[in-house]
Amino acid sequence: MKKTITLKISILRAFLFLITLTVLSITTNFYISSKNISFELAETITRETAYKITERIAHYLRSPALQAQVISSFLRKKPPKNIMQIHEQLWEQLWEQLLIFDQLESLSVSDTFGNYIQVRRDSQEDSLGSEYDFGLVTRYINRMVQPTEEQWFYRDNNYQILKTKSAGAEFDPRIRKWFKNTKPEKRIYWTDTYIFNTTKKLGISISYPVSYFENDHIDGVVNLNIPLNHLSHFLSEQKLTKNSLVFIANNKGNLIAYPNQERLIKRDQYGELLKNQEGEFQISKIHDLGIKWVDDVYNTYLKNKQNFSFMTTTDHKNYLARVIDLPEAILPDWTIFIIIPEDDIMEEVYLSLNKTIIIALIIFCISLISVVLFANRVTRPLVALANQTQKIKNFELENVKHINSIIYEIKLMSDATFSMVQGLQSFRRYVPAALVRELINVGKAATLGASDETELTILFSDIQGFTTISENMQAQELMLHLSDYFEHLSNIIMEEHGTIDKYIGDAIMAFWGAPQKLPNAAYFACKSALRCQIKLKILNNQWVENNKPPMVTRIGIHTGMTVVGNLGSQYRMNYTVIGDSVNLASRLEGTNKLYGTQIIISEATYQQVAEYFLCRPLDIVTVKGKKIGVKIYELVADRSEFITKEQLRFCYDFECGFGSYLKQDWKAAVAIFETLEKQYPNDLSIKLFLERCQTFQTYPIPADWNGVFALHEK
């Protein structure tokens, strides 16, 4: 801790060291500030570059990989005795995928008999040695006949055969790594990167199991081969500075992508590819690059084994490095390395520093400047404190930092301010930050009462079967599990500008539109609900793996006029919302149980978000305690994200059936719902409407029937 002195002594010392401080203060402050700004900018650029590379890899590898599931599903629907029986249909399927995904070199399907169906890209050389493109090649190896037959069909882009070729059928897919490491579990499998024998390109193979029946037996494997040269080309375009380097390696230290593709594969002095003892071509490792500062960065990463940004020093030169492991959902064994020499970052800083020193020396000769510098010396920390208090007024507590000063009085104020901030940060966990910020801005205390009615969007969530969960867990374990659940959902709600009203047991009550007005409040509430459900799918998988019960959550959302304000007593208040809209949102959450849905929104909410989200009309109901019918909808998906044709078709068909139901066209409605029930046998809403329509076909309906269904449970 620095020794503190009085302001008077500080002023005396300031004058004694004024001449020295004139130059040092300006140059040092400029140097440090410029250096910090430059490094912060470099950090931002490397972080954004890493994110861009991650997104590129995800698109490059995961998008075509998902098609393996489609092909596997195609085989499972009509399982053949062997794939040679349907090789023409398989060719057509694989052909379409190869036309769509340029990054694919080949796709194939093989079975346990050793039969092999493949579509691949191919090029040949003419008599003059020039390479020309045949388009695509279809190929099969038939081991159902003796001797084994292998045929190649060279085709143009219109699928017309240009020529055929027979081969010796020496290739057996069953001994390939991608076939051996494919297990019955229905998921995507990846091989290590290796060099393709045909093209001599570095690539990776993706496989997916084919099981004709639901058992632990594999009937075949779908395989995709993806060369990685496009990634190297992409990295060559990521030139952050003139001497920066960006590359990708795996956990074995093998290079995956490098701006200079020639460095990816080991070669001898004559440029020929090298092989290892097993006869396989060798992939270059990081140390094969022969760049010492790259080796130092890699060694530092190996010591820590975590994603971080750090500095290394090689031959008295500093290097800024950012290392990012790819997310497990993409490829957990790949790591992105971004390295920038400090000289590149500081080049402009040094040039500016030299100019600044010259200017400072000129100012040194002007006596009046000494007084200005002295004043700055005294007032700078005071100004910083004033800025901090302004941030406190705006309740921007995250940006408030402790101000260090050798001036005793200023240190006292800084300590008091920082202690106050710590207390406010704890207080903010109990009171919505937006509310406190508004009270501070208007300069008045919290009082009992409410403002006029205002339109809000209210959300209620509840955990399905929470009573059963609580009975099967210890109290402390349940508390930690529920807190983990609240933490993730609350973060999403607050990120989407929601105000959390309270936690009611296992339920969350939140609203949008207060204490600060929020345009598109309904949109943010629906966005929050969908994000919560997506996050819960991930969390539930993790919890199940850790032997914890999943938290299946139902959500109800309604938009309407609501009273918002402080409720309680003069000693303790709760900023909350009350009114009929709150009750309706709560009832909608419980209504999910009847229809087997997860998110139900009212028509008032639907009218404001229909263009942003895919919804299906669910029913017209009167909830318990209400007499007027409310049309309700299931919130299905965000239109700005990927929506499957199956989702669109289901919503359309259900809406048609619901329309026939309201028109009392029972025959048409029954036909639609019976068809849907065959497709979705576990959907409660379909069963519910099918039962209603069949009942109305048999028994007369009331004369005043208008399609409204009364709910008698909360």
C-alpha cells in the first residue's frame, strides 16, 4: 500500500518535481495510454478473428456433416438386403449433396458386406498433360457377385455418362478408419486429419452409422471426405498485420490449416512427400515450421491448456498470442492460434511517441505550462472520482473502478466511493437495476403506490413435476440444482431486457416494459422464452449425464394493460405488477399441461410478434376465473433462424384442422387430425381436438357454441 500524505505536502512536492514531471508525465501517459489502446484493439481484432474462423469452420464442416443423417434416414425408411439393390437411388441422393456442398470431395455409403457406393469429384489429364474436369464420378464395388466387381462412371454436370472404367476392387471400406470408428450410437463421427491418397490433400472424414432397425448393430456407414485446403486459403486472407500469423492445429500438434498450404505436408529436399513407417504421408507438426516464436507460443499453450490471451518473448521480442480451442460441438481437438509481433502493434505508437517528446520539450520552455500541469496533477484524480460518481448515479456499477492516489484526502473519498459501490452491487441483486437507476435519475425516494396502467408483457415459467424432483433430492442438493437453473434462465431474461419480478418456488415471474419503456416488449419476451427452451435442452442433457433430474419448463406469455408499482409497507416494498393480465399469463403457463406444449402466448402477444415468430393457433379458451374467451397460440420458432419444412407443414395442417373445427366441419377436421395423429402420435393437442370433433359428430352441440373451451384447472 502506498504511503499517504496530505494535500499540502503533495502540492509542495509537485512544485519541486514540476520540471521533471513536465516531460515524464506527458510522454509516459501518452505511451501507456497508446500502448493500452493498441493492445486492446489488437485483443479485439484477434477475438473477432477467432470468432470468424470458428464460424467458418462450423459452416465448412458441420453443414455437410448433417447430410449424413439424411442419407442414413433414407436407408432406414426402406432397408435393402444390401445397398447394391438401390445403388442408383443412392447415387442420385449423394449426387445432389455433392452439387450443394462445394467443400465435399466425395460421399459414399458402404455396408457390412463390403459393398461400396460412392460419388466423387474427379479430374483427368488430356494427351497434352492439361487437367480438365469430367464433373463428377459415380462408383460402386459389388461384393455380392464373384468375382467382386468395381465400376467407375464418369459423368458431366447433367449426369450423362461420358465414359466408364472397370477396376480391380482392391478397396475394402470395412478396413478404413472412418468405418472402424463408427459405432451404433446415432451421432456424427470424425477421423483424425490425414492426407487423401488420391489427391494428396490434407482432409478429414466424417461418418454416420446406418442401422435398419433400432438395435446396437450397424448395417452400414455413410462417409463424407472433406479436404481442408479451403480453410488454409481462408486463413491466408486473415492478415491482421504485416507479420501476423494465423493457423489451426490439433491436440497432437499437427497442422490443420496454414496460410502457406505447402507447409502442411512434410517434404524432402526435392519437394517429394514423405511417408512414415506405416507408409502413410506425414502431416507437418508445429515445430516443423522452424519458427522459434511460434514454438514458444505453442509451448506456453501446452503448459496452461486453456483458452487465453498472453504475451511471449523470443529473442528479446514480444509477441501477443490468442489461443482458442474450438467448441466441443464443432471439433474439440482443434485449436486456433493467432500471433501478432508486438513491434507490429507498437509501430505507430513509437512514431507518435517521438513526435510527442519533441512537443513536450517545446512546452517545457513555456513557464505557464508548468502551472497547468500542476493543476492537472491535483485535479486528475478528482475528475476521475467525479466521473465515477456520475456512473454510480446512472447505476453503471460494472464500470466503477477503484481510484488509486497518493493524496490522502482523495484516497479517503475513493475508498468510501468504492465501498459504497460494493454495497450497491449487493443491493442490486434484490432490486431491479433499471428501477434503482430511474429513482436516482429523477431524484426521489421509493414510495408506495403505482403508476397509471401501462402495457406490459408478462412471462410465467414453471418446472414440470417439480414436486417429484424435490422429493427425490436432498434439500441442499435441490437448492444448488435449482439455483443453477435460475442462473441460466435469469441471464437470458435480463439479456433480452426483461425485469425479473420474483422467484416463486420453482417458478419465475418476469415482465417487459417497466420501469423503462421498451418498444417491442412482446418480441423480447418471446425471444427470451425460445432461448430459455433451447438452453434447457443443452442443460438437461448435461444434468442427465451428471445424474441430475432434468428441468422441463412450461412458459406462459401475455401482453396487456397492467398496474406496476411498489407494493408492501413503508418498511419493506416490492416493485411488482398486478392485475388481470398477470393472472392470465400465469394461467397460460399452466395451460401447457393440457396441450402438451412448452410455450403458450395469448392473442394479444401474437398480434405483436406474428411477423417475427412461427406460431400455431392452439385453441380459444376461458381460463379459470374468466368468462371471455381468449385465443391462444403455441410459440414454435424464431423466423430469423432455421425453420424446418416439417415445422411449417405441421403448423399449416393444424391451423387448417383448427379452422374446420371452428366452422363445425367435423368431417374435414377429423380427417386432418387423424392424419396428423399418425404423423405425431404423442401430440396431446391433436388427440384433444380429435376427441372433441368425434364427440361433436355423435352428440349435438349447444346452440350458442362458439368454439370456446372452458378450463377448470389453473
